[in-house]
Amino acid sequence: MSYEVQQFTLCDGWTNTWTVLLEDGSSVPETFATRAEAEAALAEFLADIADAVAAGYMEPDGGYSEAGFRIVKAGSASG
């Protein structure tokens, strides 16, 4: 079983917006082997956003907050 980070979007609702770029230039949705790995990746992403805000590269209300993300079993629409 794998897990994915989903982001809430206005057009598509909850969706996996994270991708992995393959060597041939194509991309696939990013998934994680465990829930803990997905949680760690999300925490790192949110920390990077906080750093960018603190450094003045992003506005504090740049649209990224923990509430806008969730972790679900890959392929799950309901979480």
C-alpha cells in the first residue's frame, strides 16, 4: 500500500499535485511507501515554505497551509 499527499484545489478538489520527473521528461504522481514518509515529506515542504516566507521570497498568505493538504492511500478520493 502506498500513500500520497493531496492538496485541495478550487477546480479539482482534493488531488495529488506532487509529481516525480522521470529521465525521459515525463512525470508521474509522487507516492510514498508509508504514511510516515508522506508525513515527513509534507512537513519538509511546509518548512521550506515557512523559510521562504521568513526570507521574504513569498508572501505570508501565499496560499500554502497545513489545512490545504492531506495524506491518503494512493488512488483514494475520500481520504
